Amino acid sequence: MANFFPRWTNLLPLKIAVCLIFVVAGLTAAFSYYATPKAQRVGYQPDQPIDYDHALHVDQLGMDCRYCHSSVDKSASAGVPTANTCWNCHQHVQKGSPKLAPLRAAMGVDEDHAPIEGAVKKPIKWVRIHKSPDYVYFNHAAHVNRGVSCQSCHGDIHKMEKVHHDKSLSMAFCLDCHREPENHLRPLEEVYNLDYNAEKYLLENEIKNEEGERVTTQKEFGELLKKNWSIHPKESCATCHR
Amino acid sequence: MSNRKNNQPDSAVNAPSNGGTKIWRSLGELESTERFQDALDREFVDGSAQMETEEEREVSRRSFMKLMGASSALAGMGLAACRRPESLIVPFTESPEWSVPGKPVHFASSMPRANGAVPLVVTTHDGRPTKLEPNKLFDKHAGTDSFTQASILDMYDPARSRDFLQNGAQASRADFEKALADIADPSANIGFVFGDDVSPTRSRLMQELKAKFADARFFQYEPLSGDARKQANAAVFGADADVVVNFSRAKVVLSLDSDFLELDQQGSVSGFYKNRFIEGAGYNKKANAKAMNRLYIAEGGFSLTGGMADHRLRIAPSQVPAIAAEIANQLGASVLVKGGITLSATEKQWAAECAKDLKANAGKSVVLAGSRQSRELQDLCITINSLLGNYGKTLKAVNSGRGNLGDMKSLISSLNKGQLDAVILLTPGNPVYDADGFAEAAKKTKLIHLGLRNDATANAADWHVPAAHYLESWSDARTSNGSLAVVQPLILPLYNGVSENDLLLALLDGKLFDSSKDGETTSVSYDAVRKTFAALADGSDKSWLKFLRDGFWKDSSFAAATTLNAVSRQTINLPSAPSKGSLEVVFATDGSIYDGRYANNAWLQEAPDPITKVCWDNVAVVSPKTAKDLGVYDKILKLQPKGKVYGIETENAGVGPDGEGKDHANPLVKVTVNGRELEVAIMIGFGHADNVVSIALGYGQGFDEHDELKRGPKNEKDVSLVSVNRGFNSYALRTNNTPYLATGAKVESANKRYSIAMTQEHHAMYGRALAREISTMEHDHHGHKADFAAQIEGVKTQGMDSHAPENISLYKQKGSETWHEKAQADKHLYDQRQQWAMTIDLNNCIGCNACLVACQAENNIPVVGKEQVAMGREMHWIRMDRYFSATDGDEDNPEMIPQPVACMQCESAPCETVCPVNATVHSEDGLNTMAYNRCIGTRYCANNCPYKARRFNFFDYNKRNPLIEKNLYKGPGGKKAVGEAPHLQRNPNVTVRMRGVMEKCTYCVQRIQSAKAKVKARLKKKATIAGGSSVDVKMADSELRPKLDSVRVACQDACPSSAITFGNLQDGDKAKVVRSRNSARNYELLHYIGTLPRTTYLARVKNPNPSMPGAKGIGRATIEMY
Amino acid sequence: MNTKRVYGYLAEFKSASALYKAAEKVRDAGHKKWDCYSPYPIHGLDKAMGMKKSILPYLVFCGGTLGIITAFALAYTTQVVIYPTVVQAKPSNIFTTAAFFPIMFELTILFSGFTTLFGLLALMGLPRLNHPLFESRQFARTTDDGFFIAIEARDPQFSSEETKTLLEDVGGSNIELVEEPAS
Amino acid sequence: MSDTTIEKDPNKPVIPVMEREKLILNNRSYNWITERVCGILENKQPAIWWMLFIPSVIIAIVGVGGGLFYLVSTGVGVWGNSNRTMWGWPIVNFVFWIGIGHAGTLISAILFLTRQNWRTSINRAAEAMTIFAVVCAGIYPMFHVGRLWMVWFLAPIPNANAIWQNFKSPLLWDVFAVSTYFTISLIFWYLGMVPDLATIRDRAKPGIRKLLYGIFSLGWRGGNRQWSHYEVAYLLLAALSTPLVLSVHSVVSFDFATSVVPGWHTTIFPPYFVAGAVFGGFAMVLTIMIPARYIYGLHDLITMKHIENMAKIILLTGTIVGYAYLMELFVAFYSGAKYEGAAFFYRIAGPYWWAYLAMMSCNVLSPQLFWFRYCRENLWIVMGVCMAVNAGMWFERFVIIVTTLPRMWLPGDWKYYNPSWVDIMTYVGTIGLFLTLFLLFLKFLPCINIAEVKWTLPQSDPHHDDKEDLDDQGAESKASYQHELPDTTY
């Protein structure tokens, strides 16, 4: 009787094994990259009914975050401006600009701002970009009031002509900061100053720590603030989950 | 949504009303009824839809089912392209006043009730009322009962009446307005039937109506109103007089068959509880037995008041006057009792000693008669009180200002005489169902009914008007002590309902106010109420605003009434005492749904009856002896049922004769009385008077084809999914002459059984010192005496704790309070600012369900339905255990001790260590946290929880409506209950748990968190206002601590007896909770396991009168356990 | 079938003992690349063939050690270093190790098991589905009741004559020259 | 039996006293053994096989398939569990099956280490049983969780939540223990089978059979240079499995022993669970092997000696278990802890007294029959006792779990537990699944370890000088086996 299996089958098992290793490794890599919030969210940049330009309003016109997101330091949710907040300025500025059509619709007026009879004021429907899961209870006030800036989670909003999702906002992301808040803490006055730069700030005003040495880096500064304000972020579940 | 349309033939669009059982399948569908659409638009202007994607609108807020779905899908595909579905943020167009997105707003209002309005603080989210709290400004010791807590669900009841009905068929508002115009003819004889509550505005309008309609007659009806009591008081103190009790002055209280603590309130009870604290309400005094009041009660079946009583006399209600007479005579009256029982020696002694005690405390005592008891008793009660000189001291006769109103009897007679062209029913009662003979009589007139439910009366009436809930309407009311309280709307009527005042005003002005026009024109009721206020208090805007803010008007009260003439009752005639052959039937008030008006309230239906622990049904309760006499049980049942094993009878915690769990079925009996019959399930009630059958009222309003006893379909239109096939209608046995009790009843077994769902099926402590008890009286046990002080000291070592040492952990304890210094220094693990704890004072806890329901409202706890409860799957985070204990083996007269059990937040929590996925771990501030989104449902934690305080979502109780027959078991095929109105009640700060997740009490962590956030905001202001740079500002832990006792948990707020104390251990002695924990009465439940619970109990103290019969046995439930 | 490669000589023996004796002789003849084939392991044959002890145990020991280390590292880093949690008031430090023992043990076994499996396959040079010996018809009886000795052509001392005679001398029967298609 | 052996064996001096009972009777030849064993899977299966197979497949599909589908689609609520009794039948069945599994490993590993050659005839089937039992067991903890789709939370894989498992939880230990146990048993079983697969390969005609057996036998040649490694590897695996099998059931017992539940919180659990596992496992081996032996006429391979030895082990372990039961009671009584005492009192005399009675009589009393040689040798009795033990072991787990949880600390939450029809259906389903797998095993794999059995034959000793010609012996034996079958007495 001859060999039942041809000779080439001798190497076959080895080849299969090698291939398997590569496939599995590849899949793992792909999964661990694509299935993370980082890949899922970062860069998300939907079109808005009105392409509101943060760069223009904040960076050039120097508006404060709280003008529109007025409840950020009062409530858990930062709040999205109501139509009449926009209207405060735009009833005078950019009259009749086609970009602002949705706003006028919301206010029930026509191009030259004459109220339309019996118009139903349909609110503006903004597309949501930053969204933590329903079972996560993030409290804006609790953070901005303790020296954590908008920037830490939303990135350089003031440079964005069209807002996109900048940080992953995954649980790991939260934990990083809850474990080492010193990397993010800044003076309460500077929380809404998106151009803030720790080094620059520390050059301008001389700040000394306990030992009386001058603080120069964000880390040292953060440590100092953490100490002064006795900041101890929690890591236990109930901090965010209820 | 289409698939849901399919299993919903009558879509809300084309069939707006299909009787009581209509429910929306989804908010989306809900919108399509355009009336609700603009209700939505006006009320929660798209703002409420904030942060919901279109398809999310179907899903209830904060339900994270979809999230799970999404995330697992993502995990499955793991594609870069796949983002979460686009979602929208829809801000208001014009920001409404006060509203800050994500922040609740609180308003003061009050709930009108027969025995005095309840001042409330209402929490609203995005314009949706979500939670009711007692108005602590009004009375800082006041709480609310379960009815008040649950009343918010009535507003969102999907089966609530929404349409005008003409003879039960849908009609338009316009038609009704026309009909109303015809009726409102000045010459017409119109009868108005009000409820028992007192509303100044209504009283004022009544006068105006009198003026307009000369022949108008005014009646007052509630099925459980005590007419005898009113008449008695009227006879003595003048027409529509009322007597208000002031318990805080009373040292001795004698209740003659009155459950004045819960179902038969005759005045604010917070005073009574104040006098139960032996260490003072703030736990800041030394334990002092003298400080404690003493409560005597003579009653038939156990009531919660009876459970609190220091001395309880078990006697047939019909014979209570005999005792009363005995006492009266002891006090110097000379009343001759004809008929009835001849009091036994003990009973005589009981009365004598009680009388002595009362005399000794003349002027510092109160005697109360059950308000539904006979006129004889009422008179005797007044006699005794006046003999004791209690009037003007502990009792105050006042003029309620109701105006002289007729009762149901006179209404029916005048109907039969055909004297009324039209009757306008404004009472919360449901006369067609609950008033004997009304239905026939009403045929002779035009019946106009204003009500919240499509109940029997609504469907029988010529016209039914959908009422506005009290949270939707402008009105005012009087609290029990007569303070003027405001009833202000928190939301526009969801279904454009009509308030009582609107209707009355419509008759006056001839045009019905349309609440949908509100905003353009101010509500007419608003004007009316304000006018009344101006008349009674002050017309200035300032005081009006203060009134609205406080919710009540400080210096307002009833006008005092003067004693006109003394009672002159020389003889009383009693029905012969009940016997085996001719029993006595008591038509009891139901602890869950009162008189039946709350039948559609799922929370209340599922809340176990405080005494019988029966959910979703009512039963006939009899004493063990009577049960045996009736032949429904072959032997007299013991508290700890014995069982036969291997032929030997043992005390083996065996299954009772009715079965247990899902097999629990009670025998049916046929009750014949007043020449009428009723088949009703019967149950043993320990401590119940012999030969007396108590049947709670309010059930059996309608049945469909699924009914277990095949009683349906019957009155199907009168009920909703919640109230269909529930219990037995005992109104059928009741006549207007026997409103409270009927004698000469025959009861025989019907050889059938009916399944009953109970949350507690074992009623004794089985020799375990769980709910501990001591007595102020010296206690002598086999020679060794223990006085009060010694007993207090002994609390901690009752039961097993007297000899068995607690289990010691191998590790050095690291529970967050007891950590050793090194760990304490580690701020990462130990929180210097707050360590939370709770104490429950069994001395004040009466075992009502207020906390249970409040918790349900606060924490989005689902209802699971009768079958699931029977299987032991109820979701209440608080399990209200109540134990009977028979000291000296006197099983006929046991004591009753309640014990609410929720998660104890053990510092060394057995549940934590066994969770494989770290879903439940300890928090820095001593909470035993539960991360629902991490839980995979191994259920090991619940097994390892000695207190069985954890609840598991066996089904999607939130998503699948558990009330639809077998719906839960249909899985994906089942009907979804997503987006139903009750979901609008949900607390947005608490996750709605999905199927397969464990849940439990978390000390209302959402409240704790918001308190912390508040502190931070406050400090930020301080830091920035300071002027200098915030960098230099120092913030100490002490500053960062929430204000002393500022965090109040839901159950604590609701508790009417302030038995629950919650607070921060780090506040030290300043915190009430720390003081109460330091009390010697403080003990840990199951101390032996060494779980170091953060929730601890304070032992109950009984204050017996040493010379009373059986005084020795009182307060010894656990004291002799070793 | 013209070009064939010689694998070596295959001789059958009557019984285990015959094989044993033969093995000793072949060993003494100084052959290296040869092997005895039997339906079951014959005791002492290693000695008879002058083979060294298997090194497998050492591999497995390493595998096991790796396992216990992995387990401890995994448990310790996740529980103590990365995210310490407080459960039932238990410490999260080195004293927690006691709670890790079960998993450390299990992983030790698991890793050892895998090492054994793959180590064995490697040492036996399996899976190898095709082998010249399978060309021989009689060889199929090894797995039933045949006892064989095969001396490979690769063996330095192999020579078509002497090897054949050697096998005859040691009592081999139906001696066969095993060849396989070169292809 | 033994004396007949002596008659039938002329070429041995008859010294009954010294005679050591043979493992393989009638001096079978290698070839006979091969024929006999391979015959089972080469010839057509007897009708009885189909009669067993078809129903078991149906039961398995309906019970396990249907039951689990309903469960996952609808919710754990379809089981009888409640907030009082969070673990009911599912965990009872889990522990039951995992216990069954242990005898397999025990037989092959421990008996191998202790050089108990009589194991060779039964270890293959026993190991197979282990694998299949663990498969059945594995179903439960997996589908038991409330959110199956989240079960990957149990695996320590790095994730974006930066959160990990709780390595202090006995359940996590369980996950590791059971999966390890399954893997190792599988390796052990498979490696042991390689040479036999080769045998079948070499007997198979070219075709699909040859292909498959060829692949799975990995090209085994039976050269001594393979055997020597193989021997070592097998020894190592045995050495690994022995502590493993002890640890696994100890860990399973930790689920209970480490809790605070009265009646669970006892140090005696680990040893007593292991003993119980061995006990139940051996019973199950016998329940399966005795019919198989009869159906396939393996009397010479699985002799009365094997059966008797197993009966003795059952007697031993059964007595240990009985001791544990009594010890529990004594400790509970002696501790003076009210709750412990009550827990055990309710076991005996509580609402579930019948379960305790069943457990006691099946597990403690019935094995006592094995004190008598007659009972050990009467297969009907042996069968009966084994059946009783199987039931008894299930009741043991029922007693531990179900009678404890509904009567724990606070009388306020006491409630009786009833299983739902889904519980029952799924359990029956797993029995079907087990049988299905085992029957398939009989059909496609050598149910007896051919190589090792040959190794135990006297002529296998290299120094056993042989007189007779094996081939004839083999031929004759073949003949003998043809006419032997009818007059089989068992």
C-alpha cells in the first residue's frame, strides 16, 4: 500500500498553524483598535443645522463659553443655547443671512425680521456630538468648579470652525484624570480661558509651593492646587454610575 | 413602532378611548393623539425631548437597554465606520423662567384629603412632576403616607379618564358645555356632592351657588366618611363642627377602635410620635421612660395603631362601646349598657386600670373613637373626654367651615323623592360602585360626574367629565389643624381635564374654562383661589407670593367652636355579641387602595397590605380559632406552623396549609349578611377578635376573561389593567345602615381556593432576636430582675449575641469606617468628608408603606404584577417585614413588630467579595455601590446577602408591561410598555435597570452626589469672590462636607414617624444619626455575622401600665431569646 | 515508479522479547538512525536502544512556572496596582495574594498541559501524515500486533548488504527494502 | 469467574492461592483485542444503539436547544428562581454534572500514577464521560447569568473601561478552574487516543474514514522514539490532572463554603465535595460501562475485577460522604449558632425533608450493600445501586442549594421554591445531550485503550519467553469469540 497522504501534507499543519497565529493576531489588533470609544467617537464631526463657528465666536470675538452654555457651572448639563440666546445678537448682526434661516424659523420671523403671522416656532435641532452613555452621570458643574477646564474633555473647541469629538471620553479617559487630576487642574479664573497655558501662566504670576520654591510646570502646579483645594477624585462606581 | 401597532389593534389614533384599559405603546404613538401632542408642546416644549434621538423617543428616558444593544452590536462588528446613531439636542426656543437644564425645580402644593390636606413639596424635572415630599416648613416632623406618595402615579396613569363621556360613550367638550348650559338654569334643583375634604374656595363658591340656584342642595359623600362622628360632634359643638386632636400634649391615648395613626387620622400625628422618642426627637437626651406616652387600644383586627399600642384589647368592634361605657362609668358617668357581651373579669380590669390611668392624666389624655364607629361610641367618647376635661387642652372643637351638607342617605331619599333634576358628583368616591342603592336612585336624575378614572360611576353617569389631577389644578384646602394650604398646578392638565373649581365656576359664569387656553387667559380657578385667599388672609401680592412659596398660610386655622350642650346618653343598646353561629362582618379600610379610589395605582396595588402582607387582592381576615370553627382549617394555626416529618410533628418552619410562593392559595368562603352573599378568600389574622370577619373594601371593581374564578367579563369598562381581576367586592355586602359593620353573618366554606400573593409568608421570628423590644416596666425572668435601664443596656446582647461571638474577618477590617489609621490616611480609599449611615427606630416605625412607595417613586422601581410577587420576585428595595410574637405562649393576643429591611450598606459586605466582575464594590464614603451597567447577573451577591436586600430583574419589567396576562413570558413576542405616561414620572438621575441586572438600595446616591456638587459650586463662589487669586484659597475637608443633615434620603423624607435617620458620621455628635447610633438601644441586625452594617436599628420600647392585666408579657418579644 | 528513494530496511520480529533482544544487537552494532516499532510501549526498550531520557519534563516545568507567574502578575497588577477595589473590607495589597492562589494554581496546570501537548508533538515530529514507512504493506501491522525494526539509509553504517544480513542475524523475518517515490 | 479462568488457561501452573487474577481473560492475543475493539466502530451498530441514539438526540435538541433559546430570548424569569432563591435547579445541575466528570480524570490519572493496571480497560470511556459531563455542566453557569451577551466581562481582557474582574470572587475561580479542567481533560483524552486512532487508520480502506482517522492520528508510527516521549508526556499529564481534579471540585465547593450562608459556610465542604464527586462519577461510569460491556461483549476486557474494584471505591467514597453528612450535623449542633443549627434542622425536618431523606438513603445506605461480595458481583444489584447513587448525588446538591436558600437568616423573606417546566426540560435535555455524545463516542472512537490493554498482556513483557505461536492463538481465539457471544451470562 502506498502512502495515503501525499508528501506535501507533512508541512501543511505547520503552515496552518502559522496562518492561524497571524489571523488571530490581526483580528485582535483590529478589534482592540476599532471597537474602542477612541475609534468610535474621536473625529465625529456631523453637520449642524446652522454651521456655528466656535473659532469665530470664541477665538476672534472672544465670547465666554458660559454665554451660551450658561448652566455649565450650575448644573450637571452644560446646556445648549436657546434660540433667543442667539437672537440676542443676531437680531442685529448678520441680518437675513441665509445661514441663519433655521434661527429665524425658530423665532418665527422672516428675512427682514418681521414676525410671521401664526408661525409655529420650531426649535433648532442641533446634532449631538459628545454623548456619554445613559448610565454615566457626568456633572459639568462639579468639574468646572474644581478647576477642570472645558478643554480637558472637549479639546481646543475655540480653534474648531466645525466642532468634532476630540477626546475618547471612555471610562479609561475619565479614570486617568480622576487618578492624576494634577495634569489638568488650573486656577478657577482660567477654567474658561481656552488659550491658557500653564507654563506661560506660571511665568507671568509667581507661584510658590509649600517649600517656597517657584512652581514652573503644570504637574507641580496641579499638585499645589490639588493640595490647596483638597481635591480627591473618586474611583468608586457610584461616582458616575447610579 | 409598527410591530407594536400590530399587537395593539386599537391604536390610539383611531380609537382614542377603549375604556379604562387603554395604554400608549410609545411616546411617538402618544403624540399622534393630537390633543396630547399640543399638551406636550405646551408643557414640556421639545425641551423635555432633550438629548433623545428620534428612535430613542420610543424608549423611556435613562433606559439603557438600547445602549447595551448598541454597544454589543459595536463590539460584534468592530468597524471603524460604525458610529452610534445620530442623536439630537433640542433646546427651548425661549428659555422658560427658573428652568436650568438638568436641574430639578421644587414647588409647594398640597394634596386635599378627607382628614386634612397634606402640604407637599413637589419636585419637577423639565416641567414633569416626579416626586412628592412633605413640606417640612409646615411641620418639620411631618411625613407623608403611601397614598400621598403614590398619588403622583395617578396623574400619569395611562388608563386615566381623558374624554367626556355621555352615558359611557365618548362625547365632545362642546356637547358637554351645551348640556351644562341647560342644567345651569337658576330654577333647577341641582344636587352637589362634594368630598370630605375642606376647601375654602369651594365653600365660598357654594355660597355663590346657593345665591344663584335657590333650590340647590349640597351633599357630602365619601364611602368611608364617619357620619356618626360628624353627627355626634354636630350635636355637641354645632353644625359642621370638627374635633382636632393635639397629640403632643397627650400623655395617655386611648383609641376605641380607631386606627388614628394611619387609616383613620383625626389630626396631625407627628405630635404623637414626638412623645414616643424616649431620648427626645433629636436623640440628645438621656433615655427617660417618663418622657414616653402610653397608648391603649381596643379593636377587632390588628391595625397599625394596634401594633404600636402598649395595651391592646382584642374585642369585636360592635362591642367596643361596652368597654367605652365601662370606662366612662369608672370615670363617674352612669351609662347603662343594654345587650351585647358581659365583660369578662380581665376586660373589666382592663377598663378599670385604663380609666385610672386616664384619670391620673386628666387633661393630658386623649380618647378617640373610630370615626366610622356607631353613634353610641361617639357619644361615649365625647362623654369620657369631657369628663377628663380634655377639650381645650388635647382636643380642640373647631368649625370646619364645610357648610352644612347632607349625607348619602339624605341624597338617596331626595333622589327617590325625585327632588333633584341633576346631581353633580364632585366626590372622589365612586357611588355607583360603593354606595348602596345609589345606582337605582340616580336613574331618576341627570348625573354629572367629575372624576379621574373611568370607573363605574363614570360609565353609568349621563355625563362624565375628565377631572384634572390635584397636581394639575388650582385650589386650596385646610390641613387637619385648619391651616390654609394652597393646591397649585405643576403641569397643565395632561388631557385637558377639568378641575372641581372650574366646573363650579362654569355653573356660575355659564362657560367652562378650557385649560388649553391657559397662558392666554389666566385660569378662572386661579382667580377664585386668589379671591378666597384675599378674603381669608391678605390681598397683597407679597403675601400671595409667600403663600405660594410656603404652600400654606402661617397664622391661619379653623374658627374655634363652642360647646353648646353636653352629651346626654344614659343608655346604649348593643347588638348581641358575635358567636360561632352569627358572626360579625367588619368593612375595613384597605391599607393599600383606601376605599378603592386608588385601584388603578399599580404602586399601591403592589405595596403589601401592612398587616396581612397581601398584594393585589383583599381577603377576609379571621382569628385562628374562628377559622377552625368555620371548618376552613382543620386545626388551629400556630404562629410557627408545625409540620409532620417522618410522622413526628416538629416546629420546622414548614409550609402553611395555604401553600407558599407561587402555590399559595387561600380557601374561599361564602359570607352571607344583610341578606347578601359574597365569595371571598379567607386568611388567618393573628390577634384578630374571634367570630369577627374583617373584609377590606375597594376591590373587585371589574373582571375580564382571565379572572381566576371565572367571574368575568363583568364591569370590564370600569377597570384598567391594574385594577382588573383584583380581589372581592365587599361593598356588595354593605348597606347604608351598616356602613362599618354588620352582625348576624353566616360564613361557610366554598370548597374552592384562590391564589394570593404575599411578600411575607412567615410571621414569627422563630426565636431569632431580629426586631428587638424592651419594656419600661421592670422585667422579672426566673428570678433575675431587669429594670428599664438594664433592659436598654441589654439590647445589644439579646438573642444569640448574648453568647455567640461575632465572626471575625481574617483580614484586618478595612470597612471604610473601621479602617486602621494607615488606610484612613489613604484618601484614595477613605473619605474624610462623608461616611454615610442610617438608623431605623423601631420604637416609632409603625410599618406603614410610606418609605416603600417613596423609594419606588424616587428610584424608578418597576411594578412586577401579582404572579411575580407570588413567586417572590417583588422589586421593592425596602422589604417591610412585620413579625407577630406571642409572649407567654398567648397566641391569641400577640404583639406586632414591623421591621423595614433594605440594603444595610455593610462595611464588610458579603455581597461584594463574591461578585466576579466587580459590579458591586465599596465606595470611599461607605456605600455598598451597585454598578448596574457592569452587572452580568450571576446573582451570587444576592445569595450571599444575609438580609436578602437585593432584587433581580428576572424580566424586562420596565420594558414589558407585566400586567398584561402572561406578557412577561412571551419574550420578544410580548407587548412593550415603553414610553407609557408613567415613564414621564421617572427620576432622570437614576438608571432604569434592564433585564438580568441586580439592583438594591444605594442610600439615594443620586441625592448624595448632587449635594456634593452643590458644595463645590458654593466653595467656587467663595474662592472667586474672595478677590485674590483662587490659587491661594485653601479648602478644608470640613468645608467640602455637605451641610449638616442636609442630605435626606427618600424613605427618611416620607417617614411619617421620623423613624428613619440618615446622615454623615464625619459630622460627629452634631449629626442626628451619630447621636442615634450612640443610643444604647442601637443594635445591628444579625450582628453575629460581623457584616458591620451602616444601617442599624433602635430597639422598640413598650410602655406598659404595670397594673394592667398581662402587663408582664408586654415588650418581651425578644428579650428572653438566647 | 522509475526513480525511487531508499528509506531503509524494515524487518519484522515475532514478539516483544524478540524485538528487545534484536534491538540490543542493533544498538551494539553501533547504528544511530534506526527505530523499533511496536503496537504498545515496550518497557526497557529505551535502554536496549541506548536512548537518552526525554527532556519533556524540563519543558513542562518551565511552562508551569510561566503559568504561575502569569497568573500572579495578572491578579496582582489588576487588583492591587491598576484598580484597587474594596470588597468586603478586604485589603488590596500583597496580603490579598491568598485570594489569588486558586487561579495561580489553575493557570499553572493549564500552561503545563499545553506545554506537554505541544512539546510532545515537537519532540515526536508530529503531525507528519506522510512517511516512507507507510509505503510498506506489512508495516501497517505495527498498530495491531507487528514488531518491527527499521534501519534508515541515512544511518552512517547503512549498507544494502550488511544491514540486511545484520537484520537477518538478529532474527528479523520478511526483511524489506522500503523505498518511496522520489518526486 | 476466576476459577474458570484457571481452567481455560492450561499453560500456567495452577496455584489458586498465588494466582493473581488476570486483567484480560482467556489469554487473548493482540490481534483479538484489536479486532474486538475496532470491531465496535467498524461493524454496523446494533439496533439498541439506534434505539438509544435517536431519542437522546431529540431530547437534547428540544431540551437544551429549545430550553436555552427560550431562556435567552425571554429572561432568567422563565426559571423557577426568585429573589429568595437566586440559585435553583441550574446550579444544582451544574454541580451535579461537574461532579460526574471527576471520576473520569480520577480513574485515568490517579489509578495510572498508582500503577493500577486494571484501569486500562475503563479509562478511555471514563475520560470521555468526563468531557461530556463537563460540556453539560458548562452550559449552566454560562446561561445562568442574567445578561449572557455581557458574559465576556468575566474574561480578563484589557478594555476601554479600564476595569477588571474581582479575583477574590469564588465565581471567577470557578471560571478558571472549570475551563482549565475541560482543556486538560481534553488533551489527556486525545493524547491517550492517538495510537489507537492510528490502529483504526491502518485498518481502514482508503477513503473518508482513513482521511479523518489519518489526520487525527497525526501520522503516528509507533516507533519507540515516539513511545518514549509519549510515555513521559502521559505520565506528566496524569501527574497534572490528579491535583487538578481535586482542586476543581474544591473550587466548586468554595462557591458555597466561602459564603456566609448558614449551611454553606463550612470548612468540610472541599474534601466532602471531592469525595462526593468521585463517588458519583464512579457510579456513572458503571451505569454506562455495564450496558456497553454487555452490548459489545467486552466481558474479557471489562472483567468482574474491574466492576468489583469500582464497587469497592463507591463503598469507600460513599462512606466518606456519609461521614461528612453526619459531621455537618454535629458541627452545626456543637457550634451553638442558632442559624447554623436551624439550617441543618430544616434540611432534615424542614419543608424539603423528602430531599434529605432521598439523599441519605441513596448515598449513604444503598452503597452499604457493597460490603457483600454477592452484591458486588450481581450486576443487577450493582446497576441498581449506581442508579440510586446518581439520583442521590443530584439530591445532595439539591439539598445543599435549594433547601438552604429559602430558609436563610430572616424568616421575613422565607418562601418556598419550585422549579419551572423550563428548569426541568433543560435538565432532561442535558441528559439527552450527554447520552448523544457518549453514543457518538462509542460509534466513532475506540472505547477501550487498545495499546494499553495490549501492554498489560503477559506476553507483552519483553522478558516473557514465548512458547506458543501467537498467530494460531489469535485465530483460535477469533473462533472462540464467534461462538462465545450467545452464552454470555451478563
